[in-house]
Amino acid sequence: MDSTHFYRDTWVEIDLDCIFENVKNMKRFLPEQVDIMAVVKANAYGHGDVEVAKTALEAGATGLAVAFIDEAISLRHGGINAPILVLGASRPTDVAIAAEHNISLTIYSQEWLDEVLKNNHGNTPLTLHLKLDTGMGRLGIKEKGELQTILKTIEENPQIQLEGVFTHFATADEINTSYFDQQYQNFLQMLEWMPNKPKMIHCGNSATGYRFPEKVFNVVRLGIGMYGMTPSLEIKDQLPYQLQQAISIHSKLVHVKRITKGEKISYGATFTADEDMWVGTVPVGYADGWLRKLQNTHVLIDGELCQIIGRICMDQFMVRLPKKLPVDTKVTLIGKQKDKFISVDDVANALDTINYEVTCSISFRVPRIFLRNKRIIEVRNPLLRHY
Ligand SMILES: *Cc1c(COP(=O)(O)O)cnc(C)c1O
């Protein structure tokens, strides 16, 4: 028994060809000097960190970004040697770990740098990217004085190397660009405060890269677009090339039965059959990330949309079937069957949220199958990982 096995009839498929194409297309689209940093935080938005990272690097990405050190170490354990930047805050006491693994960290305040120096991480060089807050209000330096003190401190400490400077936009995915323009101007001005600029200057997420390729300096932090999802519905029509959704989610009917008019289904007995009908049970529930709010939405079975009836349970839900179907019939929750397709955006709409949240919410208990050239190259089931 190892992590390539699974014993449940529910799985995620990640088509790595889509990831490859999405990155390749972005590389082709961007000005020549612009590199791609593939954002693989949150287990690559729920897709699988190591596999996505390897594919992105093969397709031309030159670096990776994650949210915190553990995610970076996970990539190193997966055999990845490419540069990795931690975008979020790290504890000043953990910089030695980062340096040992050749992981770049984000510096976002003078106070943080002082703590880092107090902790003296030894002789291993520590690489940093300086985060400027131009209007996101999350992490970063805003004042000229603070910036200058930081630059001076870095100059005096040769074990610390400033490799990059960056900011993040709050509204790059909105049609109205006024706040974006303001943030961009702030960034230009703050860069003026730096007489010696580091090698990498970056401000673009996916949306910025697609819409303002001439404004991204020399790196784009490509996240959502790499997975083949649009940064927002607002700019769906402004994308420079067709994105290919890499994820699909499938299950199988595990039980099929006939119920008669008046019979009820699931917790709270909220569904009452208005006629005699066939009902199937699907072994997916809210603990897999298929949230209770998806009651009454549809899944694909035998190429047809079938409604989820009654409350979604922790591990299972029930669907109304058009006819008697055999146990083991494939159920597609996200993805394609015959001529019908359920996108991540369809699910996000039903949940009143964004596509990012949908894929990030698919939990660790759903095994991931990775396909390359239409063939399975790997299966990951964290539940059966050896410790
Ligand atoms: C998550 C993140 C990105 C990626 O954004 P997408 O919209 O997914 O392309 C880029 N930069 C920072 C700082 C992030 O936190």
C-alpha cells in the first residue's frame, strides 16, 4: 500500500498538458525579457504542488512562488531545485531554515529585518525580495524613510542579498483601472527611491500579465491563469488566448434505487419525491470540499445534467437520475461528459464565490491523478502516504 493507491470511487484529474500549454502560451504572449514565476501556493490551488511546479518549469517558468516556508520545503522534498520565493510573512527565527533550503523570503518591514539580524542565521546567504505596499494594504513598506533604512541595513550585511522588489495589485482583474493606475504610479515612485535596483522587479499577477504585459517589468507571478481559469468573470473576454482548465473531478454511482412519490431524501428530509424516480448515491461530500450550498446544483452522469437532491452529507450526496443506471456509472462534478461541460466558474457561481476558492477547497482526502499526453503518470493520495 502506498500513496499511488486509492480505495474510494472519487478522484481529481489534473491534465498537466493544460498547465504546460497555459504556461507556454503566456511565455509566448509576454515581452521577451519577462520571466514567469509559477505560483503554486496552497498545493498549487488544490491541483498538486510538485507536479504542477515541474510542469510549469518544463514549459518555461524560471521560478516558483508559495505562501509560506512549509510549502517551499514541500517542493524541495519533491526534488525541485528551481528558485522559490515565499510571498507571505515568515518568522525571523526561521530564516536559517529558508537559507539552508535556498528559499527566498519576503522582507516587508524594518522591524522584521532587525529581528532577522538579531537571530543571525549564520553564513549561508539569505536572499530576499522587498515587498512594497502600493495600495493592497496587506504586507509591505510604504514610507521612504523605512525603505532607505532597510536598503542601508542590507548594504551593511553582505550575508543578505536583495534579489527582487515587488508589489501586488488589488484590482488588476477589474474593468475599471483607476485604482490599478494609482497603485502602478505609487510603484513607479517607490522604485525611484531605490538608486540600486535589484535584479528582479515584479508587480503582475495573472490578470496584470494578460491585460498590461508592457507594465510587468521582468517577472509575472502567474497563478490562476496557469490552471486555466480566468482571474475574474469581468475580464474573461479580455484574455489574450484560450485558457485550458486543467482540473476535473469525478466519482461513481455507488448505489441506485427506485423511490416512490412522497418518499424523502437525506438529512432534514428536505427533499420529497414529486413522482416515482430513480435516485443515485455519490460518495462525495462537504468534507471533500463539495459544500452543502451545492444542493440542487447539477452533476454530469451518462452525459446528462442530474440534480443533487436533499442535503449534501459529509461524505455522500444523492442525485436524481433520468433512468435506471448501473452502479459504477461515472459521475463528473467538474469537467466534461459528451458535449456537456461543468466549469470551475459554474461551481463558483453557485457558491457565490470565485474559482480560486473552489479548487483550493477540494480537500486532501480526494486523491489526485496526474495525466500527461493523456496518460496517467502519477497518483497522489495523502491519506496513504508513509510517515
Ligand atoms: C497568489 C498571488 C499571486 C497569484 O495571483 P493570480 O491571480 O492567481 O495570478 C501573485 N502574487 C501574489 C503576491 C499572490 O499572493
